[in-house]
Amino acid sequence: MSLMNILEDFDWLDTFTDEANRLLVGGKFPHINISVKDKDFIIRAELPGIKVKDLNVTIAESTVTIQGERKIETSEGSEGVVSFHTERNDGFFNRTIALPRDVDTSKAESVLSNGILTITLHKKKIAETKQISVKEG
Amino acid sequence: MPKKQQKHVEKKKLDIAAHKAEPHLASHTGEWYVSAADIFEYENEVIVEMDMPGVSKDDVDMKLRENEIVVTGHVVHGEDRDDEVLYREYDEGHFHRHFVLNDTIDRDKISSVMAEGVLRIVLPKKQAYKQRQIEVKEG
């Protein structure tokens, strides 16, 4: 087996494990910060260059998922590009974040403004504790 | 073939010491970062796109000086209004970056647009540098 063949096998293995990791973990883009304000949890992410129509935020029982696609105009060798210098990344992203138990998933807001996604989640109202009388047995 | 996945680009901190003369850097508190940028050169123009999430059109300052463009973007920090940050994966900060221009750019025709946290600068080339088809005649 030539050296080139061996290297190709390792490339495939890297790609496969990356894919497997992504499927299991859901990827780690975008990076997020979580804050508390009054009775709300606020999740923020930096998502520059993404249009609202290319972004989906879904809330489930105990998770929130941020999913979408960024397109950069000439990243795939468009016509007419003489040269380019690239520092930014584009592509699909899909990240699922576990929520703390006391989040009210029936009410949530998400806003995308100036490239910042802000998801506001309200805390559930905690049921009041009730006194129960202890009977002698 | 798997779909292309977007990866996080780590923010580069700005070397404040090297930019001491910049007036903007002293006027705002907070961290400063070099914004990630892509440069696309076409036949007749150069396009620069810079990521500055959290910066709106009114918060961008763009100056043309001699042979360089200087861009400053101020971020209104959402976190400042929060009670507490529980979990952090990225840092908020302002953006600053210089671009050196070469002679091919027509300085009078530079324009820019700020949208979705991305500044897009269009730098048309001078007429003399635009590519032209030259007709070859039969001799």
C-alpha cells in the first residue's frame, strides 16, 4: 500500500469521528452565554451574517435547539474572484442546549438583531409549599 | 458527502499598546477585539466583509486615512443589564481593525453597508486597473 493510500484512510477516519461527534453532541456552534435577569434566563449567541429565514430556534421539554445556515457569498469558488483571504467560517450549524428544570417552555422569545441572537426563557412559577398536618398514628 | 458545518472562529484580542494613538479606544470601556474579515478581489472591485456582532449601523466609525481604512465598531453590551452571567463561552467586546489600501483602489468611490452584524465595504478599482477585453485585429 502506498503512503498516499494510508494518509487517505486516516483522513476518512478523522472525518468520520468528527461527524460522529457532531451527531452525538450536536456541534458546538454557536458559542453561547447564559445569564439571569429577574425571573428570566437569557441565552445569547453571536451569529453575524445570518438571516432570520435561515435560522430556527426550537424549544422542547428540556432543551433548546439553535439551528441554521450561514452563507458567505464567495466561499465556494464563485466566478470572477481573483483572490481571496478568508478568516470567517460558514456552513450549517445545529446545537442543542439542555435547559434547567425550572424553565417554562410554553413561553419563550427569541430575537436576532445586529448578528446577536437573544433567547429569553421565563422561569416556572414554583408551587407554593403547603403545610400538611401530622396526625398521630 | 456531509454538509459543510460552521465552526466557531475564536475572537482575536486587539493589542491595545500598538494602538495607543487611536482616540476611540480610550473612550469606551470594555474589551477590544480584531474583527474577523474576508477579502474578495474581483476584476473591478475589492469587497471586504467584517464580522462585528452586536454593532449597529450607528455604532460603526469608518475613516479613510492616507493609505488605510480604520474601522471601529462599538457594542452595546446586553450583559451589562443582566443580574448575573451563569455560563460563558464567548466574550463581548468592541471591534477595531485597519486595512491598508493599495494604489488600485479608487478612494472616492468607497462605500459600505452595515447589516446583521456584518460590515460590507465595497472598494471599486480605478479605471486604469479594471480588466478590459482588448480586441485583436487582423493585421
